[in-house]
Amino acid sequence: MLVFMDVYNLKDIIAYMDCPLKYSLFLNSDSSLNYPLDARTIISTALAETYIKVCERIAQGRPYSLVERAKFFSRVWNELKSKYISSGGDEARTHGFLMTAHKKVLEMDNLIPGNWDVGVSRYPTELFIGDAVIKDRLDLVMVNRRKTNQVRIIIMDTSLCKESDIDYGIHLRALFNATFFKRELRSTPDMSIDCSVYNLHHGYQKPLHFTKNDSLNYQRSIKNVIKCINSSAFYPRASADSCKHCMFKNNCSFSMV
Ligand code: SF4
């Protein structure tokens, strides 16, 4: 007997948590983005993709010049910007941080950990949670060159949060992907796995630690969001920060800006 399960992208679940109405407007739009980005995260997403690309090239032993990096960043940024604008986004907002971002592309080597090699990049992940399949992507997995049983999961933070802030979406992505990866490596129990968040915009790396409660709560949160989506609970969760950068703020009667 064939059993069909609902499939969700973790980024959509996180978008729902940010504002259910935004999630619904995005689903009903003809946007070609694969999840709702705002004007700021277009730049941080292009930065994160460039960082992964640089790491991949280093792992392949192929030099990646500063000019190539800058070109790659500009291409990804332009692609995302075009999709964002054609989905109704405000072009004027997309240029903030651009000069700073280009400088960060040129200084990216400072954030690549020494003594660690890239094991895996852009690896698709999925977990069964309740009756649904949830999908995401592992951005980078690094392996310690000196102790090969030490593995570090790196989650690229594109949210522009400062180091002192806790972004629930990033925490959720990290926990989800760490759980997936631990399951993948369950036949080699002596592996030591830690998890770090890299924020290129603010230029920091932050280790993340999870408690047993975190592991139970994240599944509960995802199940609750799925229940709400299935019952079409698309209420506005307006806040000055969310609305300020929301691609729908000009047409949303609940917008706080
Ligand atoms: S403008 Fe605010 S309330 Fe409206 S969809 Fe966007 S984030 Fe939600």
C-alpha cells in the first residue's frame, strides 16, 4: 500500500513562525524565490553561498581568486534580487550593506577555520516528524584534520542577528540538521559532533549547545506549525522588525510600518 506523506521545507516552517500571514501570502504569490527573503537577507544569503563556494574550492585544492569570489557573490546577489523585485519587493532597500558585503567577501579567509577540512557541503537532509517529512540542507560539515573523529556542523546564519541575539529559526535549523547527522553516523558512535553558527554579516562564529528539552521541543514546535498550516491559521504576527523588511508590507493592512 502506498502511503503519501506531507512534505515541508524547514525554511517555510520557520517563515510561518515569523509571521503566518507572510507565509500564506508568499505561498499564494508567483514568487520564484524558494522561501520568503527580505531585502537584507538577500545580501546575507549571497554572502553565505559565497563562503560555502570558497570552502568547496579549497577542499578541491583549486584556488579561488578574490575576483572570482566577488563575481560569484555578485551573480548570486543579482539573481536573488531579480526574483525578490519581480515578487513585489522594494528595489531601493536591496542595496543596504552592499559595500560592506563586498568587503566581507574579500576578507572571507579570516573566517575559515584552520586545521579543519570540508567533509560535506550543501547536503540535503530530511527527518520524519509526526506524519510529515521535513526537508532542509546541511550547509557545511568540517572534519578536524588532526582528530578525524571530530566533526563540526556549520550553519550559515543569514538572519543578520547580532551575536548576543538568539534567533529561534537558526537554532531550529541547527538542531534539526545535527539530529539528522547524528542519525547518519549512528554506526560510528565514537564520533564527536559539535555545531556552530557562522554569521558573515557580523563576522562571528558561535558554538550552539542543545539540551534534551530542546530536542523534544523542536519536534513539538514543528508539529504545531504543521497543524496550524493544515487548519489555514494564517493570522498576522506583526512586529516593527518583521514588517519593516517584509516583502508584502505595502499591501498588508496589518503592517506596522
Ligand atoms: S507586513 Fe507584517 S503582518 Fe503583514 S505579512 Fe508582513 S510581517 Fe506579516
